[in-house]
Amino acid sequence: MRSNKLHKWPDWIEWILCTLVSGALIFCLYRLSMLDLKIMIAIAGMLIALDLIFLVLLLKRKQFKWTSVVFRIVLLVYVLAAGYGTYTLNNTYNALNDITSSVQSIVKIDLLTKSDSSLNSIEDFANKKIGYSNSADSFAASSAMSEINTQTATVEYVDMNDYQQLYEKLMNNEIDGLIIPHNRISLLKEEYKNISKDTKTIESFEAERQIKPVSSDIDISRKPFVVYLAGIDEGDDPSIDARSDVNILVMVDPLNNQMTTVSIPRDSYVPNPALGNGSDKLTHLGNDGALNSMEGIEEAFGIDIDYFAKVNFQSLIHIVDAIGGVDVDVKIDFNEQDENRSFKKSDKIYLKKGMQTLNGKEALAYARHRKTAGYGTTGRENAQQQIIQAIMKKLTTAEGITHINDLMNVASKYVATNMPLSSIQSFVSKQLRDVKPWSVDSITLKGGSDATLTTVSMPSTPLSCYLLSPGDITKVYNAYQRMFDTSKMKDFKFDLSANPKCTIKYPKDQDISEYMITSADADRLNPYSVYYGIDRVDSSNAQVSEQRAQNNNIEIVVPQAPVYEYVPVAPSVPEDTGNPGDNTTTPSVPDDTGNTGDNTTTPDVPADPGTTPDVPVDPGTDEGGSVPSEPVVPPADSSGQETN
């Protein structure tokens, strides 16, 4: 009996471990809250039953036999499997908690001086002049000044609304230092290529800007929602505020398992809420946080965005590598700088056209590239959508699932969102209960026009911008409203007159922002003024802006309003056969060459009085004017794009 007990002690240890990991697994499943309660109870019951079965078998065994070895192996396999499951569930929960618990964004601020200056510390700025911009960055400026004032006194602060003019004052020794957020330095580098050599950083400060908690109580498992995906091209911390080089809207309809992605050009000319809704490049809005970008996009398109998700371009490398690469159909042969923006031949990324598996560095290069002639920004936006869809597809494969822990470890470091954890849990739970395939489509905005314009964040230099067209704005609004449309097929109809018009009435009319400027306003724009809506113009820096454009040989691209012409098909006129003896001339319809096909004099066929075919009309507007409250579906080709 004593010998039998000695033989059983390893089995008892294994059984205790088995019981502990079973309890831990049940707890982790409960905490993750992604399974239906009935399924949870069933799994818990099964695990407890297995533990009891193992206990009964252990108690009934009288002596050590070969079956005892099998028993130990089974227990060991169970402990390892349940332990791995517990680790994965715990890792997933912790990662999601880290991703969703970001309650602040970090603003980095530098105190600069000239590289040859004798000033080397904050104390040296006593009785000196330091420039700052209260209108552009009041939060950053006040945070830095409060730190400086604790270390030195009698500093004279010089306030201006333009960092370029402040920088030139620094170079001309009119001020001794410059307070500037680190993300604004990247804007100055577009013009002052040697800024890193010409300046030195005396001190760097960090300020935490609180993110307003999400107040929406939307149930994203049952209601449509929109996520703004921002790709930040600076550092590797997603909490840092910086320019957003990727701006994608993800519209999700969980009831119909439909997802639509919208790539918005980074240079889109949109209102900047942080700077009084002055017109700015969309990428610049990210300098004041993802919420600022969200509000600017909402203002531009008249839609509501529920959440944001921020990732860094550098983090794309880690995410793609964590899931073992992604399969992408590369559209062109190209070479691109690496993640460190190195143009050395040994560092550059070379890719050939065609379907292939990309690693992280290659995926980043493909997402960044736009220099190839004829490819441009539109090609880059399509590539970014390809990569996002490839990542999503990979995560639904068996191979992708095996990398889940690697992905969670990466995501917790490089992804941030204001979507509540409870919302993610509810969404995943619903998808697990009702597994259906998802359909994904994409929209690329390319109906607008390029222009060189002055922005509110850089009010003294014209920059390359992109004017969205009213038709593209309506296209995004329609895609958004379709998620909420409950119209029955029997209610659908449209007018087959000379100017067809969709009769669907969406529940909510599109709000047209008074601050939004589109390609329809192109002929009214001055490249040297700052606009707060088309009728509110700030020309205070126009002279400086024009002079700088001349000195730097900036090419001024005059925006052209796109012209859309609708030409109705003339109705055919039936031949008059009712009176053979009648001498009335039968009208005939001219062919494409303008000939009637016979020698008969043919009177003109009267046009539909409701149409004006020779007047250019933007399909996204009514009679070329403002967007009507009832959406108009523009003529489209087979790909769903506008017909120009």
C-alpha cells in the first residue's frame, strides 16, 4: 500500500496542476467575455467533468501498470494544452486592455536655439527672448513656458502665429530661442532642409493631453459604426501626436457583415478644428491628435465617426512580421527607401509586380511608395487598403491564428484606440455566435483637383493640396447612410427621364460645413491667403506667402474645377404611318455625325425642358450648386466610379 502511494504522488501533482489550469482557463474565458453564456457554462462544465474523471481514475488505480504511464501522459498533455489556452486568453485580454486604455496623447515640445549659440541651458535664457505661437499651439506653449519659468526668470516671450517667421527670426538673431512642438519641426523641414544642422535642442518637454472619453453607448454588435484609422509617420509610440500620412475610414455594418474602407488623400484641404476650422492639409490635423483629425473629417463629409485607431508606420513592420507576412498583389515594379528613410542602395526595398508574400519592411515600402509616374497618391492609397485587407485575411487563417500571441504582444505596444474594451468584446461575441462571411469593398476619392494653397498651420507658404469634389463628398456620405438605410426593395425606384435621379430618402440629411472648401470653389481661391470657409479670408500673411513662393521657386498649381457634362439620349420618334396621303414631314433623329441619314429636312427634336445638357453639372450636386438634402447618385461606370 505504501509503495502504491509513492507511485501515485507524481499523478497527484499533475492532477492538482490540471485542476488549477482548468480554473484559470474558466476565469480567463469569463474575463474575456467573448463567448455566449451558454457556451461558457458548457465549457466550464466539461472542464470540471474532466477533472472529476481524472480524480476517479486516480483513486481507483491500485497498482502501477502501463496504463499509469498513459494516464500521466494524458494529464500532462491536458495541463500543457489548458495552460497554453490560459496564457493566450490572458495575453489577449491584457493586450486589448492596453490598446483601449489610452486616456491621453503625448505632445513633445522642444526649446531650440541656433547651433552656434553660446546658450546651453535653460538658465542661460535669463533676460533673453524666446518665440512661441499661442494661436497654433497654446497647450504646448503654456506647458513649456511653465517648465522654463521654474528654472529661470525674466524671460521675454515673443508671440507670432507662424512658425516659419519665428524660425527666420531665430536665424536672424531677432530672438534667442524658439518653443516648438516636435511634430511642427517636421513641417519646417519641408522648406528648411538644414534645420537639424542649423539648430540645437536645449531642452525637450512632454505634456499629456487628455483624450475625451467616448460618450457613445452604441452597441457595435448590432449597430453600424465608423472607425477612423490614422497611420502616424513618426516614432513608434502610438500615443504621440504627429502628422497622419494614412487616413482611412472603416465603415462597419455588423448586421449585414459589410465593411467599406475609404482612403482619404493626406493632402485633402479640410477644416482644422484645432485652429479655428481654418483650411489645412488633412495630414497636419494629426499634429493636434487623432480626435482633431476625426472632427475635421466629420466636418468635411457631414458624417459621424465613432472611434479612432492609431498605428505607426514603423509598427506596421512588427505587425506584419508577427503574423508571418501577408500575401499582396503588388501592382508595379518599384524601389523605395527603408523604414529609416535611407536612400542608400543597400538599404532600399526593391519589389517586382505580382502576387507575393511581403514581410514587414516590404509591406511598409509598398504602403509608402507614390513616386512612380502615373501611380501617385491614388496608387499608394490603394496599396494601403490592400495591406489592411491582407492582414485581416491572414488573421482568419489557421496560420494567422497560431501567431495570435505574437500579434497581441506587438499590438499592445504599437496600437491605440478609444474604442472601449466592452464594445470590442460585444462585437467579437456576436461574430462568434453568428459566423458569416464578410464582404469588403473600398472607395478611393479621385474626383477632385490638385492645387497650391496656403494652410492655416503654415500661413506664409503655399503648399501642395488636394481639393475634394462635391461628388466625392456625397459618395462618402451615401456610403455612410446606406448602412442605416432600412428601405425595402419595393420602395426603390428612380426617374427614367433625361436626368435620372435616385428617389431614396436617407433618414438624415447631409450637413454641409460652412468651413469646407471643394473643387467647385476652385476659381475663387487665392493661393496666398488662408481660408476659414470660402467667404472668410485671412490675407494678413498673403504678401509674405507670395514673396516666399517667389524666392523658393514654388510652383503654383492653379486648381481647376472638374467639369461633368450630362448628355441625355434623344428619344426616338416613331414613323408616322397613320395617314399615307399626308404631306407632313416625319422628323428623324440625327445620328452621331449630325446627319439625318436622308435628304429630308428634319426639325430639331425639342429637349426635355427639365434638363440643360450643355451646362456642366457636378453629379454630386444639384444644378452645379450646393449638395441637396436628398442625395443624388452620379452616373457611374461598371466599377462604381464617377463618369467624368
